Amino acid sequence: MTLFASVFPIICWVAYNFLVPFVERQRPSLSVIMSMQRRRWVANATRRETPMDAILAGNLMGSVSFLASTSMLLVLAIFAAFGQLPTLMRALSNFGLSNDYTAGDMQVHLLVLLGIFVSSFFAFTLSLRQFNHFCIMLGAISHDVPASEEEIDSIALLNSLAAKNFNSGIRAYYFAVPAVAWFASSWLSIAVTVITAGFIVHREFFSSAHRIAASVAVIASRREQRQEKVDG
């Protein structure tokens, strides 16, 4: 049970990433809806010459960079915990936690935490690199001639890939919460993992943000269709 509770957050994390694409075929997630808005962003950016798009992209990259740095600090902290394992166990014992865990259990669980935050670090750095490429491609657009639909789709897809990796890193942080709850109780870790998975599913498919974003996407789509009829 102790080992299962340690790896259960990772199992749910992997299962979520594997199953969500199948669910999105029936009901678009918030990420899918925002990808549609990203394409609108790129399409509009090709028609204007203002610093606004560079500012928006810079804000996105700043958030990703901050979380990548935080992930690396957490990785270093876990390495430090390996070197102070007896002290860590005594400290947890003083709080009434992990009384039935052995040193081996603690080492395995620290490896799980290490895997979570290393994965988040790579996800954030990949996202940062892709957002950087997105900025370059956005800046390379010529405003002398209209951009082709293929060019807009490619740049928007790169932005969506960067956002996908960013969300993957964020989910690693989410599932690190039940991994931390493991120090209190194995059963608590399992319960918090289930609650966390439910929270993420609700946020992606049933939240107020999902409804608002879907409404905006529908309104924008109808307006564009009316505009196409007028231009036609």
C-alpha cells in the first residue's frame, strides 16, 4: 500500500494525459477552445503592426520561465532531502507524521517527487523554447502581403504546442500536492489524488472558465461568418 500510494499520483497523471484526447473528441476541453483563440490571435497579429503581440508573448514566456526556475529549485531541495533523510524523518515524526514509514519508503517517495518535478522542469523548458520560436515566427511575418492560411495555422499550432507543454508542467504541480500528502498518510495521498484528478477534469470540461471561453468562441465564429458573407 505504501508503494502504491507513492506512485498513484504519477499513475493518475499519466492516465489523464492518455485519456483526455479521447474525451476531447466528444467534448472540447478548455485547452482546445483556447487553441482556437490562439489561431485568432495569430490571424489578427498578421494584420497589425503594434508591440501588443510582443508584450503578450513576453508575458507568457515570463510565467513559464518563473515556473521552470521553481521546478529546478524544488529538484535541488529534494536532492538535499536525500542527504538529510534521518533529520527529515525525525522532523516529520515530531509533527506526528510518517511514523510507520521506513527509510526505504522515504527514499522511494523522494524519487517519485524528484520524477514529478524533473518532468515539470523539462515540460516548462520545452514550452519556453516553443514560445521563443513562436515569437520569432510571429516577428518574421511580412505585413506587406496577407499571410496565408497555412502560415497562420503553423504559427498557431506552435503556440498551442507550447501551451500544451506548459499545461503538462502545471499538472505536475497539481499531482505533486497528493504526493506531499503521502507524508501524512498513504490513504490521504490516494484520496487527495482522486480529488485532484476530479478538480482538473472539472476545470477543463465543466468550469465557468470553460463556459465563458466556449461562448466567446461561438460569438467570434458567428461574427466571422457574417463578415465572410458581407465580403462575399
